[in-house]
Amino acid sequence: MVQRLAFKMKLKPGCVEEYRRRHAALWPEMKALLKKSGVSNYSIFFDPDTLTLFAYQEVEGEQGSQDLGGEEAVQRWWAYMADIMEVNPDLSPISIPLESVFYLP
């Protein structure tokens, strides 16, 4: 069964271009881990008025990308991104799940 997940995160001021650059060069091991974990159709959108990132992904199974924090590659990615995003003490991005209120298949 495919789950549709959405969440929001926040960039630090002046960091959108660096965020784009880093994601354009997403590490091959991160891509492989996401695919292996059942994450697909992963998109991230940016709202410049609020510095908010809106993420959407489809997931086979129970875990989305935000649930992979036990993986070494994910921990390194979080550390790499921590200087440009709002993060938790463990360097994971502050991620707020969003509730689906409408879906048109």
C-alpha cells in the first residue's frame, strides 16, 4: 500500500540557493537508500515569503524519509544540511507532518 506523506521544514534566511545546489547534487547513497526504503515521487517546494519548505513523498510501507535517522548516511546528510536549515539537537531537520485534507486520485 502506498502512503502519501507531506511535511514542512524551514530554511535559514539567504540559504535557498545553497539548498538547491546541495539537492541537485544529492549523494548517490542517499538516493539509493530512499528508493530501497520505498520512498518515491519525492518533491520539495519552497515558499520564499516564509522560508518554508513543503515536502511530498509517496511511501511503500510504514517509513518515510524522516524516519530513516538511524541510517549513517542520513545522519551525515543531516549534519551537512544543519547550517542552512532549522534543526533539532540531533541535527535532524525540524519537520512538521501535515494532515491530508483533500485528495483527487
